[in-house]
Amino acid sequence: MKNKKILNLYQFLRKKYGKLIWWTHETPFEIMIGAILVQNTQWKNVEKALENLKNNNMFSAEKIRRLSLETLIQLIKPAGLYNQKATRIKSICDWYKDESHFQVLRRKRTATLRKELLSINGIGHETADAILLYGFKRTIFVVDAYSQRLLINEGVIEKQMPYLELQSLFHNALPKSYLLYSQYHALIVHHSKTLKTSRISYDTK
DNA sequence: AACCAGGAGAGAG
DNA sequence: CTCTCTCATGGT
């Protein structure tokens, strides 16, 4: 059975907040680094870390791979959790290698990429899917704590569900569209944040 | 001045 | 499988 409420919720949020632009002009490499840096951190702090890397001319996989762990830690410090994030960024740069190798990566199947990403230290389901969606433009829905809460508050689900089950719920309820998926996820995050400060109701009628 | 942010991993039960 | 802890800065 198809869940129409999930699609209705998207249309409601889309009308309420309009188009949300998330990672449309950024390069896949920047999206990957950003996805690591933003873990359990506000985006505002991630921007400082990204600026540090760019200002020091260290914003490429090759350069970061040659960078000492200590220096990398100093550069990304404003994003917090810097010890683990530095080694995670190292790991992902080893996988990415360089821009020519990206041409190889982009030809792989989504399922293959997802497995490879998940095998990298520091990349779990959510980060892997964010990279696949926004970086590789694959039609994969990014599930997070917000989307889980939204579905519970709307009575779509009873209680918490495993990540992959929740994801297939969205996949089955929505038309397969990169634009839709990327917009929906951004809308859910934005909506949940504004809710805290202004207590707007979810009412979709 | 506690609490949380666009999580992941390791450990225990 | 489901909790619980840890990681750490920066903003309310």
C-alpha cells in the first residue's frame, strides 16, 4: 500500500518554505568533506572549517592526503569533533584519490558506491546517502532523526524504525526523482529547526 | 549555564 | 536488534 501522506507532507512543506537550495553548485568533493564535517555540528561551524581549508590552499583530495594529521586538525577545529573528523577526512580522501579518479567513481552503480562508502571509517548510512544524493546525484533518500520524528508526529509510523526500513518507506511513497528527494530532505531539516523557535503546526490541511 | 547541532563507532545486554 | 557513551566546538 502506498503512503499518500508522505507525498502530501512534501507538498505542504514545499509550499510553505519554497525552494530550498542545498549543495547544488558545490563540487562532489566539497560535498563529501562537508558531509563529514557537519556530523553532529551546525552548518555555520562547518563553513569556517571549509574556509580554513580553502584559504590555506588545501582544498583537494591530493593535498589533504599529503597534509599532516596535526595540521588538518588545526584547520577543521571550528567544526568540533576534530580528532575523529580529521582521520575520517583522510580516509575519504584516500578513497577519492583525485579528480581523475572521480571519473571512475561516478560510473559505478549506486549500490556499489554505497557499499564502498559504508566501508570507509566515519561514514554511516546517513552520511553515505547524503554523499550519494547531493554529490553523485543518485536518487537515494536521506533519512535522519528529523524525518523519523516527522513521520511519528504525523502518525505515519508508530515508533522508531531501522534506517533502511524508514528509507524504503520514503522510496515506496515517492516518485523516483533526484530533485524531489534533495528538496524534501532539506525541507524536513529546515522545518524541524524553525519549529523549535516558533512552534508552527504540521497541519497539512 | 546546560543543552544541542544536517552522526558514527564501539561496547554491552 | 536496541540502548548508552564518547567525541568537542560554538551558539542559545
